[in-house]
Amino acid sequence: MNFTLEVLTDELTRTFLLSLGAFLLAMFLTPIYTFMAYRFKFWKKQRTESTTGEQLKVFTKLHANKFKRNIPTMAGVVFVLAITVVTFFFNLERSQTWLPLAALVGGALVGLLDDIINVRGSGKGVAGLRSQLKFLMITVIGLGLGWFFYDRLDVTAVHIPFYGDLALGWLIVPLFAFAVVAAGNAVNISDGLDGLAGGLAAIAFGGFGVIALLQGNVMIAGFCFTVVGALLSYLWFNIYPARFFMGDVGSFALGTSLGVVAMLTDTLLLLPVIGFVFVIEAGSSLIQIFSKKVFKRKVFISAPIHHHLEAIGWPETKVTMRFWVIAAVMSFLGVMLAIAGGHI
């Protein structure tokens, strides 16, 4: 018993130090980013067209005051760099942290390209890469990482809660890619209010970090809490009123790595639970697009749903904090389901 407690204490201490290190490094890097952002004018340009081509009249009205001032974007490079440095030097391991780190960097590069186009472009229309191209690039990353998962880590099955393992063989590769693409896009869609996506991601990674610790996957847990530490630094500056935005470089990095962590902990079917708010956000956008294309009418005043709630009178801070509360409850539920469903 004493040995078990000693090992657990060592694991928790190591995980805490990784998280603290990422937090401190991100805090150190933030003034450097801020200087560069204002020096080179990394101003976020407002979208004026939806995915389906209509003018974003409601969105423009809701956020008119915010875009009257210049707010830098691409702040996600700060926490991506902090997570990468801490993981590479202190928590790198082939079977546990190679894949989430590769997903983080790969998603960040796709998002960075989109952000650069946004910053340097005219600001008209979608103000960045076309969604189809971003989807394709993230899919390629997902398939590449999925192949490594299948061929190098020799994973061929997925765990079904309260049932057991389901053998998939090579089909695990497209399933892996689906998890990466779905999570990447869901986090990206949720990044629309000050502090929203950062807070939701910190809560989700915290939930998966607890699951990884209970499984004995100490380095995966270390990665998850490294992300949490870096995001706490980001949230210090991003909560309302935001000093800067994470940009696609941050949201795609977080989403793709979150999908990988779900696969590595064999808790893919718990991802919609722990990431419940992400699912609602992405689902509301899909419903809106489908309804406009098929029925020529909108279901929501503005999508995703956080903009709909703003449109009916909820203050931005209320939407954000209530979504954080929902996310925390669902993350706790996800951990409980992981224990009860045989994932631990």
C-alpha cells in the first residue's frame, strides 16, 4: 500500500510540474507574442459571409463593438509552443505522447495558414481558407496519424462501454481520422466568444487527464495537464474582454490533439460526453446549414448556438460561463462512465 501511494504521489507530482511548467512558459511567452502581434498588426478580421454564402447580418450586429477595436489573433501559437516545448523535452514517449503532439503541431500549422490569410487578406467574405480545404488538410493529418496508430502501435480494436472490445482491424485508421477531424472542427466552431473554447478545452483535457491517470497512462495524463496549464495562462488574458484571440492555430491544434487523446485512452465513445458542449456547438451549425440548404430557412437566429443565445438576449459572459458549467458536469460524468464502463 505504501509503495502504491508513493508511486501515485510521484505520478501526481510529475503531472503537476508539467502543468505548472507549461503555465509559466506560456506566461513568459505571452508578452513576446503581444509585442509581435501589435508590432506587425495581427488584427482579427471579421467574417462577413457564412459557409453557405449568406451575409452574416446577425453576427455582425452582435459583435460590431468588438471589431471596432483591433484585437490580435494567432495567440494560440503561445500555448502550442509551450505545450510542444514541455512535451518534447520532459514528456516525450513513442506510444503515449508522439501522436497527440504531432496532432497538436499538425492542426496548428493548418490553422496558422488560415490565420495568416485572414490577417493579410482583404477581410471580405470568409476571411481565410475555404472550409473544404481546411477539412481536407485535417483529414490528411488524421489518416496519417491513424496509420501510425494502427501500424506502429498495433491498435486494432475500440472499447465499447459496458460491452468490451470491438475488433476493427484496419478500419481503425478511418475511425481515428474521423475522431481527429470531428474534434478539430468542433473546437474550431466553438471558438466564437471570449474565453469559450479555451475554457471548454481545458475542462475536456482535464477530464481525459484524470482518466489517463486512473488507467496508468501517466505520460498521456501529463500531456493533458500540460495543455490545461498552458490554457490557464491563455485564459488569464482571453476572458472577457479578450486581449487577443487564439485563432485557428489554437482551435485546430486543441481539437485534433483532443481527438487523438480520446483514441489513445480508448475512450472514443466518451468523447461526445466529455466534449458535450463541442458536440452541441458543431451540431447546431450542421443543423443550420442543412436546414438552409434543404428547407431554405434557419433553425437558429445565428449559428453556432452560442450566437443564437446572444441574439435572444444572453450576455456573452453568461453564455460562456454557463457553457463552462455544463462542460464541467459532463466531464465529471465522462470520468464516472469511464470507471463504470470498463475503461479503467
